[in-house]
Amino acid sequence: MIRQLQSHDTTERLGPDDMASLREQQHLEAALIGQAARAERSRGVPGVCSNCSDTCHPCAVYCDEDCRTDHEHRESTLARQGRSR
């Protein structure tokens, strides 16, 4: 008879405090991954606005607050429609 090894869920032995810590760690990791992905998508060529392609400060992503707001609104609309980049 051949036995198959199965991975066991070790979280069933955790207490409520340990489960809360585990969920907090998972949530933090997911948030950091999401933030890194958003930063990578919004990273443009330094000195060029990511929204209007106008020249701006070399370290800036957008030339002004209106461009940032417009770009974020457009990205959130695309995300809600399931067409995010």
C-alpha cells in the first residue's frame, strides 16, 4: 500500500492571538506587494509628467496636483472597470 504525503494545515493549532498576528502579517505583506506594484506602474521617465507628458522636476512624477488627481481618477476608473494596466 502506497501512502501519499499530505501537507497539513498548521494554523488549526494556533490560538486567537497567534491567528490575529498571522492575519496581520499576511495583510501587511499583501499591502506592501500592492503598493510596490502601484509604484512600478506609476513610475514614469524622470522629468516628464506621467499624465500629460509635460516637463517637470526631475524627481517628480506629475507636473502639478491637478495632473496627479486626473491620473489617479483615470486609473481608479479603469480598475473598477477591470481594465487596469
